[in-house]
Amino acid sequence: MIDVTVFDDSTGEIVRSMQVTFAETANANTGDGESWLYGKGDPKRQFVRGGALADRPTLPPPSAGYDLAALPAGTAMKVWNEGGEAMTITDLTGTLILTDPGRYRFRIDPPFPFLPVDENFDA
């Protein structure tokens, strides 16, 4: 059996992996706007770029002075403090400064292919 990965032609997002005996089987199970390549890709960590599996790019880790301008356009961001109060960040310019000490939870949902962030940060 041969491992193959089916991906979206326009984004490189991995749609599915499968095992086939012949390349013809992969061709028959690839839809419009999809292609396939040899190997088993992990859709949670990888995508297809330039015809090969590649690691999805990461974002900067949370910090007390987070550079919002480093985030790709279309990113949704939410930060919670220890009290459970949430702040939704929509203006991705400038720097997010955490002035109060404590534990913060960052949830950052960027557009594909960037990996999302869901982490705690102690300020």
C-alpha cells in the first residue's frame, strides 16, 4: 500500500490522506480543485507548498508586549484575564501591552495556513 495525501489546489490545505495500491486509485479519488502527492501529511501541522509537504507557519508566542502588526490580516484574537474577563482584539496595529500581573489566556485564530495559538501566559 502507498500513502498519499489529497490537498486543495488553491490553498494547499490537506483534505485527507489515504492508502492506495495504485496511483490510478488516487486519481479516481481526487475531486475537482484537488491534487495528491505521495506521503502521509498531518493536516494539523502541515500543508502542501510547491508540491511538497511543509510545516504550517507559526505565530509569535504570547508576551506582555505582543506585536499585533506581526499577525496576518484576517486574524481573530481574544485574551482572557484570570477573572475570566475577555477582550476581543480587532485592531491589529500597534502593540498589546499587559500591564496587570497575572495569568492570561491567548486564543489567536489566523487565516490558513498559519497555526492557531491557544496558550496561557504569565505576566
